[in-house]
Amino acid sequence: MTKTNPQEQNGFLEKAWQKFYKKEYEGSGEMFSELLDKESENMDALYGRACCFFRSDDFESSLKDLSAMIKIDSKDHRAYHVRGLLRGAEEKYKDAVKDLEKAISLTEENGEAWLDLGGVFLLMKDYDNALMAFEKAIDIDKGCPEGWYGKGLVALMRKEYKKAIEFLSTSIKLGPKNLVAILARAEAYLESNQREQGLRDVKKAASLKPDIFKSSGEDEEDEEDDDKDDYDRDEDDDIDEDAELEDVKLDD
């Protein structure tokens, strides 16, 4: 097939990634596939499609593209990074660590890989290595809220609540709308009998995401009420059956 010129290819890749970031994984993957139909060893397209498959939980297809990347260029850190995330999602944590460490070895300063490695160590309850990984990420970028959040989680898991509050406060200072950090700090406050501060963080979290403490049962009841309201309005308006069916469809 005829290759696209670099300018056209870059524009096409940009549009594909725009779809990806909008969580339109199927459409994004189709665009990456279109490039691969023209150039089967296009590393950027293979990487993009592998990410789409991964986000769509099609791990087998993602692994196939990642393996193709490694076969073409065994020093492309992106393939090992995504495969590490995939192995983590499969709960194959030792394999995840191996791939993430490989990705880190191929790049001088890969803060994201260090963060992801720290997350895997946390899941393994290997708190020493988790702390080391998060600190490496902070060394690369002192203003990294995720790194401080990770350190806060390690301290929280170790029941070192004073340290947890300190690290999580730094994370929140760097990212004021970091919801998970706010909730983690609330837990640290409550566990250390600082009820007032803990409730303050709970309220702050609720102000950022009003439905955060809403149960799934309440969601279903609300949807049923909305559906009934729509149905009643349709009857009052005396509209035709086909239109009624359209109106009572629930939003995705």
C-alpha cells in the first residue's frame, strides 16, 4: 500500500488520539488500523491501536500489537510500558514489574513509568519498593501530585497517619481538585481521631463530585423516577407511540 506523507500521517495520528482521549476507543482504533493498512510496521499506529485495545479490555489484541512493536524495535519503551499496565490489570504483578522496569531502563527520565511501577508495588503490598518508585517520580518532577499521593498511600497503608496527611496535603496543594487525594487524607484524619478535619475533606470531596457517596441503588431509583416522569409527560402530551419510545430512553 502507498504510504502517507509525514505531514498527512501526523495530522491523522493527532485526530486518532483526539478520539482516544474522548474515550472513543473503537473509532480511534479504526483510524490507527487505517494507517496500518498502508504501513504495517508503523510504530506510532501500532502503539495507538494497542492502547485502544487495552482500554477496551481486549488484552489479547493489545498484546499482539505490543509484541509486533517489540519485534520491530526492541528498544521502544512504550511497548513495555503498556504491556506492564496490561499485566497489572491481569493481576500478573511480577510480569508487570518486569515490563515497567524494562521501560524505565530504556528511558532516562520516565516519571509515568515510575508512578505505574509504584502502583503495582502497592497492589503487591511491597511498600518499601512502592515508596522508592514514587520518590523516583518526584525526583524527576518535584511538582508531581501523583507521586506525593502515592507516598501518602504508602504511609496510610502503614498507618503512619501524620506522614500520610503531610504527603497528601502536598499532593492536594499541587492539584487542588485531586479527589482521590482528598478522600485519602480524609481517611488519614479520621483514623487519627481528627474528626473535624476529616469531615471537612469529606465535604470538600462532595463539593467536587456531588454524587460521590451516592449508592448504586439510589442511582437505579433515580433512573426509574426519571423514566416514569418522562412516561407521564408523554401521556399528557398525547404523542404517538414511536415518539414516546424515543422519549423514555435513558441516557447512557
